[in-house]
Amino acid sequence: MADVRYITAQSTPSVKSSDGDYLALQGTRDGALFSADWFLARAMEGRMFGVNIGAGTTPVTGNGALVTTTPDLHLYVPTTVAVIPAQIVVKYEAIGTESEMEVVALASKTADSAVTGTALTIYNMRMDAPVASLCTATRTVTAGLTDPAAGNRLEFFRAGHPLADTPATTENDRNEHVYKWAAMTNGVPPIIYGDGSLSLWAASQAATHFIFFSWVELPISRFS
């Protein structure tokens, strides 16, 4: 039977300024061990990234109906890295006359390194940005995409709201049109091994929306 002990450092934990040093474990004085979750550890490492579609008070007009070759967000994953989705948030700001809204996220081994659309800036979620993403993010894709729904692929998130009446009428639930997926609450996420892609559709006629997507990006060598 293992016997694990640590030196309590609840008020003033030991901190090292470099990698490769031994460090005492941290825990409470009654024996409860502290540990960081895996996604927080990757963010601290500088390996978690994110993109925004729309910002501040300015939403983005989506592509409308769900067409698999024109997603509202496309992330190209090159051969040198693997991507693990962490969180997706889609908030509809306005919708048209269509009676259904649908949010779909798809992981795929099909990949296109360049598509027609609006390039997105990929941000490191550690604000000093010690690592640069090697992926390419594009919003409101209009052309040039090989169908990511063909071949080895998986829809890992689908949500939506079939409206009982037309959006032009008053609805008590209008402010509930926010759809979220998170690996830490929704289960094991897919691993998109490059070449590969992630596609996201926020489908609704004449809709405007805000989208946030974050992911962990690791070198392929971490999986070998």
C-alpha cells in the first residue's frame, strides 16, 4: 500500500521559478491534497487557445441554414498538432423568420488548410502568449471547403430550439438562446489529430450571433 505524505503549505506554498525541480506537494492541514485540473494545467502551460466571433456590442451575421460545406466556424488542424475542444458558447443576438435554430459541432479527419471566409485571430488564453497556435481559424465560410461531414467524423455537440411561434412575435424565452458545450461537464471530448478540422454551425435564417470557442493544442509527439 502506498504511503503518500506532503509538507503542509496552506498559507505560503513553495513556488519554483524554473522547470525540472523537485517540489513539495500542496494540501490542507487535514490531509486533503490540492491538484489543478488538466485543462487549467494546459492553460498554465500556454497550450490553450480561443477565438471570438463577434465582440463587444457587434455580433456577426451567420450563414443561415445548415450546409455542411459552409460552417460558421472552421478550425484547420495541421499535421504537427492535435486539438482537444474545451468549450463552445453560442449566443444568438437576433434571428429571422425561420422557426428553428440549431447549433452543431463536428470533429473530422477531413481537412482544408485554406478556405474562403473571414480569418479569425487565435488568442492564447495565457495572456503573455508563450506559445503560438499552428491552427487556422475562419468564420462564415462561403467556399473552398471539402465536406467535413464526409469520411471519419463525429458530431459531438448538437443543440437548438424549435420555436413554437414565429420570432417576430413576443417570446418569454428570447433571452434563453445561449447554447454551451464544455468538456469538463459534457464528457470526454474528441481528439482532432492533424490533418483534421473542427466545424461549427450556428444555423438560423438571418441570425446574428456571438461565438466563443476554446481548445487545447498539443504537439503530435505528446500522443506518440
